[in-house]
Amino acid sequence: MAVDLLLGLQWGDEGKGKIVDVLTKNYNIIARFQGGPNAGHTLEFDGIKHVLHTIPSGIFHPDAINLVGNGVVIDPVIFKKELDNLQPFNIDIKKKLLISRKAHLILPTHRLLDAASEASKGKAKIGSTLKGIGPTYMDKTGRNGIRVGDIEMDGWRDKYRSLANKHEAMIDFYNVDIQYDLAELEAQFFDAIETLQELTFIDSEEYLYQAQRDGKTILAEGAQGSLLDIDFGTYPFVTSSNTTAAGACTGLGVAPGKIQEVFGIFKAYTTRVGSGPFPTELFDEYGATMGKVGNEFGATTGRPRRCGWLDLVALKYAVRVNGVTQLMMMKGDVLSGFDKLKVCTAYNYKGEKIKHLPYNIEAENVTPVYTEMPGWKEDLTKMTSVDQFPKELNDYIAFLEKELETPIKIVSVGPDRTQTIHR
């Protein structure tokens, strides 16, 4: 059996959690393949809002196995809080949630190192969520990291102590004022490790190989967005993992030839959290309305998101890099009431009009070229079928499909799982 893949095509926050929740009924296994607890996947149903950070978004479906893959970095303290939040829902966590032994652990000193590094940058800071993600991936590639499988082994605390001591020396090197009580942080960490040790650890690449042989259906769930990819994103204002389709192969141990459908999620407009270039960013009433109506605040950090018109140059780039086969447009309802809509279809790049994403998209190099379209007044949130869509929305969708050369199969008209319209 092939593996389907779902990922974000912008700077994250596209609504992946909701769509994974909607699609889970079609799959036996939901597998997170990269990222850490800086992700915030929001699901809303039965009048309850859920925010997941590390646990895959299929956890509320009784028949789905949820797997945290080797490409994910896990903060045991945050993971324990997630598990505590799931207790009221009577989920058989030991059976339904599996953890790859090759996934790396975020230590308390990783978070402190993250804070020290960011503080040392001053105005040049990259907008880190300070969750310790970057330093953990640095230790992973530096071959110093501690993995989930290590906590099954004797003497792993000695390995922890050695790495933590190294981190403290690095924090001192930054020479910034970082106040912390490591003993208190470590007490929380080791308590959470005991909870983690009660879960089911697996050799996930073997598990997924056998699942494919047994005909199981698998959906790989990405975090963040393609424009935050460490290689193909707007570097250095990116995350520390491969958020694109290739990351699913390395983050789960799935062969490239086994990837079938690639579901690409995007908002009907564009948002970004933290620092970094954003060619279509708005500073007027249109941007303010998007932020207010769309409730554009980070699910994990609470930070307000920067808002702007849809950037088709960047979106087309993400579609191509990922080999997207189906598109899903989120938050179409947020644009209701706009008298006009703009879509960026090209850039003026150093005096030349281009339609591809260049090496640098900072404001001094790039000016967006817009196509203007009429907006719609209708409230989409109560609509249940495509037949109810206003003409202007259908025209907007048709324009995007033509430009992206990829079908838009789902349009989301609200946060609830029921507000999902299939085309």
C-alpha cells in the first residue's frame, strides 16, 4: 500500500490539524514525520477546541493508530501535558499512540540554549518559539543527541548529564542574562520521562514497512509549512527540519516510491508568525480584518500572525517542490465581506518581472505584482455544499486552480470539522 502525505504550503498555521482530523476516517495510521512542540494543530468538534503539539491529529478517532516518527523532536514535559489533556476522552493511549525509538528528546538545557542564542542576536533574532527545537536538531546532526530508545538503556542519565553540562558551558559563552533554575526544570523533565516510559516505543520504520505489506492505509502528517523548510524555506527565518514532502521519507523511513497522494493545505490568504520576509504583508484595514476575523494568533505561542494577500508565486513554488496532487483551501470564510481581493501572481525582482521564487525575497529586492478580483459578501460558514458558493468565490477558486495547475478538492468555511466542503 502507498502512503499519502499531508503538509502545509505556506509559513505554517494553514489548518493541517483540522484536515487530518477530517481525513482520518480513511486511514489506519496517522504518522507525524517532523517538527516539535512549536507546532500547534487545532481541532474543533462537538463544541470543544483541542490544540495538539506533538501527538498526531488522528488521536480522537477510535480506530486510528497514531505514530510519532523518528523525524520528530519530543519535549517530554509538553508531551506529558498533552497526555493529561487527553485523559477526559478515555483514549487507550498505550495502544493508540506509538513512539519511534529514533525520535530525539528535547532537554531542559536545549530550551535554555535556544533562549540564550536568540537573546544574543538582538535585532537580528529569527523569531524562535524558544521551545528548544533548533538546538535539539543541532545535537541530532552533531551526533550528540539523546533519543527515545536511549531511555530504555542503562546509564542513559550519565549521557544526559554530559550533554547538559556541555549546554551550560555554551549558555555561558553567549554571555546573556538568562535566569533559570535547572534543578527545578530537571525535576519536571525526569518526572515526564517516567510518563513517557509507560508508552509504547517501536522501531517505526519496520512497523510502517510491515503495515504497508499488510495493506494498512497511512497518512503522514507534517508540521509547520513548506516555506519554513530548512533547505527550501525563507532561510534563515525557518524551522530546523524538512517540512516538505522529502521530510516524510526521512522522518518516517518510508521509501520515496511509496508516496502516492500529496495533499497541500493553504489559506485563502497568507499569514506568517515571527520574523522574516513577507512580500504580500498588509498593514491596512484589509490585513487587520484578516487577523481579527481569522483569529490569527499562534495556537502554541499566542503570538499575532502577520496577514497579507495570497502569494501565488510562493504557493506555486511549494506545490512544485512537494509534488502536490490535491489542494485544500482553508479559511475561505474569512474573506467574506471584502469588496475586492488581490492575488500576487508575479514579483518585480530587482527591476525584472519574474514568476518564480528567487533566492532572496526581502522587501528591498521584491515588490508583488497583483491581479485584482471582486470579493463576495455572503457568509460561507453555514454553507454545506459547493452549490451554495457565490459566483465570486467559484471564480476565485477557478483562477487559483488554473494558476497552480492543481485541483482544489476541499474548501474549509469554518473551524469545525463539519465546516468542510468537498468538491
